Amino acid sequence: MYIRPRLIPCLSITGMKDLVKTTKFQNPRYLGDPINAVKIFNEKGVDELCVLDITASAEGRGPQMDYIKDIASEAFMPLSYGGGITTLDQIQKIFYMGYEKVVLNTAFYRDPDLITKAADYAGRQSIVVSIDVKTELFGKRGCYICDGKEKTKKDPVFMAKRAEELGAGEILLNSIDQDGMMQGYDLDLVRSVSEAVSIPVIACGGAGDLQDFKKVLTEGKAHAAAAGSLFVYYGEEKAVLINVPEEAELEKCRIYI
């Protein structure tokens, strides 16, 4: 028996309602209209879509409710949303729009009880905790919030365990160092977190080709793989093009279980 990698494009949006792609969480490159990208992903038949407002928490604002509602109205695949969420009321409104999951990052550190409240409301399968990790001096890894701008002095393995205890149903594990590099996932990081928790870990940050998906699922022991650049760039020059691997290509990356 085998499975193929689960496709989860991550779309980064800003307060200007632009679709962007960063490199190491910096230098956002404008790519176009997020809603147009969603329409293309509809046609391509991706498994899930993750929409992240990467500037909301750093700008001290909440989700752009009207805009993310417009995004949801155009999507025909399971959706998750993260960015600027600080209250249960916001979470309830986002689910009412049609999103299946919410992604909490900064709020996880500042108001951990919100994870439990959200899980009690919607079920833990709908609550994703995002952990953004950067490698520091001497190889030590630390967690960051507010789009990578604020250091927490927390260890990713400890925080992943804490997220599970609070009621999170999934971990979205993002390597800041690998973000946008397209040179492969941080397999050691992913494996250390995946082995520490019993809930699914979605690896993000670094995918350059389909073999990277396979490596992170086998060597990194992730449950799923997400990517940004792989789905919005094409070729060595990184021309902007929304693209999704064909099913036949995915079959070549199947994993036997």
C-alpha cells in the first residue's frame, strides 16, 4: 500500500491584499491577486489551501474579514487561514465563512488559552498551531512570532508538545532559514518535532521539487508537506506562474506504508 504527498500550497498575503512570496521571511515579492491564484488552484485540484496574512500580527491588526470571506467564496478545496487572530469571536466568524481550519502563531505564545477555547469550540482537528523556527548561534533553534520579527526564546520541540497539550490538532512547522530558498526542508528540525508529538506535523519552508516532498515525509517523518515557492515560481529564473504537479508526477513520489 502507498500514499502520495498531500499538496498544500501556502499563499502569503499582506495588508495591501497582495499575494507575495518571501525569502527567509524577508523581501516580500509581489506576485499578483490572491483571488486569481485561488481560482487557478481550483482548476488544478489541490488537496488543501493555506492562506496566511503574514503582516497582520506585526502590524497589530486583526484578519481582513471581508477580504478573506471573498477568498473563501472562490475556493472549492479545504481552506485554512492564519494571521492576526486573537479572539474566539474571530475564529467563529472565520469558520462561518467556510474555512475548515484556523492557524494560530503569535496568539499561541501570547494567549495560549485561546488554543484550548478554539479546540473546545470547533474540535482539535480544526486548530493548527504554526511554529516558525530559526537556527541561531551554535546550531540552537528558537521560535519566532510576528512574521519572524520577535524572538520568543522558546524551543520548537517544547512548544510543539505544549501546543498538543493545549488542544491543537496539527502543527505547521516553518523553517525561516529555508523559506523561499527552494533547497529542501530542514529534515532534522522536522524529524525532531514529528517524533516528539502524536499529532500531525505539516512541514513548510524549502521545497524545491517533488523529491523534497518525499524526503520530508520519509526522512523527516512529517505527516504532510506544504510549500509556497514551488507552487508560484517556474524555472531557474523564478518566473511567476501558479503551477501544480500533475498527478502522474506525484505518483512517482509515492510512499509505501
